[in-house]
Amino acid sequence: MKRVNKQIEDSFSTFNPRDYLEEYYSHIGSENESLLAFYAKVYKNLGKDSTLLEFGGGPTIYSLISAAAQVNEIHFCDYLKANRDEIKLWKRNSDTAFNWDIYFQRALTLEGRKSIDNKAITTRKVALREKLKKIVRANAFKQDPINKTFRNKYDIISVNFVPESITDSEEKWEKTVMNITSVLKNGGTLVMTALENAGYYKVGNKSFPAVDISTKKMKSLLLKLGFKTTYLHSIPAEELNEKSPKYEGYKGFIFVVATKE
């Protein structure tokens, strides 16, 4: 996809977590509905006796709601301190933390629960807070994104909108996927979502870099890295008209589940 003539931020120092949360997570649209449905389906039969790493989770926890019902322990990492601070606010149940309650309610519904009340939501929030044991810094551009002790450590890695959303270089995208997946055990599971056919993505009036990737490129890269892809699907973005003020810079989402062989 040819990049739109738009000023792309060279540094993530201007990234504002609250602007991002308001832009993408203030309500549950079709994109977020699809994300929650994907996680509910994936973790229905995945995660027993497992340790999960949320890699580059930004200021969000929505991808961990269904996982919290299954895995034993969750670690969270991100490059930006501001993002990690947002997660810490939520973990300690601060009054100033972003409110994810509508996401908990919808996730529980998508998991098949018939009746969702405040007690059910609170129970899942408590489970996630208790299982979220570590919040650490990571750099996807490094061969060891956290440090050497994390190589081949995790049963599951959850990676959502990271490698393709921190660079506009396809070569660097491939390298960061390789770096991130180095912390996954052989036989472990990669759960990934990615922007499809992106030229950039917006946060408020700023635009950040993205790589133009497709399901074909994703499958090819994972094969090269020694993964067996067990699920690969894409959906269109909510806004496809590049001239629309609601256009966010990408054409769709890619959903992936793959096993490291």
C-alpha cells in the first residue's frame, strides 16, 4: 500500500497513552468486538498450567481478560514507561486507571456466559490482577528484548499490534518478530494480532509508523522462523476510505495462532 502523504512521528516520545486509549478503546466497535471474540475462542482450550507473556501491551489489558481464566501466571512488558505506568495503575485498582469494565463484560459474554453481573466482572478483574505478576521494560529491536534469561521461557506469547506498528521497514518488522518470539519455548503458542495493509496509524492528531503487511507475508515469515500456523484470518477495518477523517491508516486486522516447532 502506498503511504499517504502524512507526517509520521520519528519518535515515540510523543506517544500519549490516554490519547491512544480514548482513540481506540473508548467504546467497543466491530474491530474491538472481533478482538475480544478471537481471544475468547483462543483461550477456551489454551493456557492450562501456562505462563503467558504479553509483549508490548502498551497501556491496555483487554487481550488478557479471557487469558486470565486459564493461565497460571502473566508477565507484561512494554518499551514505554508511560504505558507500563498505566498498567500499574490498573493493577493496583487506582481511581485514575482507565475503566475496562465494558470489555470485561463483553469478553465474559463472548466466552459463553449467560448472565454477567458486577460480581462476575469483579471476579475476573481480581483474577487478572492476581495473575499479573511482572511488569517490565522490553525493546523489540534487541536480540534479547528483555534479557538473556528470558530466552525460551514462555508457554504463550501474546503480541498485539507491535512489530508492524513500531517501524516502517519490512526488514525491521521481520527482525522484531524473530526477537520477540525468541522468548517462546519450543512447542509454545504465539497469539498475535496485527494491522493489515497499513501506511501508518493515528493517535489524536499524530501519526506513527507502520509496515504494509498481509496474511501471506505473515504466514511466510512465521514459516521461516520455524512456526506452524494453526489459525490465520483477517477482517476489514471499520473505515476503509482513506479520504475519511475517521480513517486510521490501516485496511484491516490479521489474527494469528501459531506453534513454535
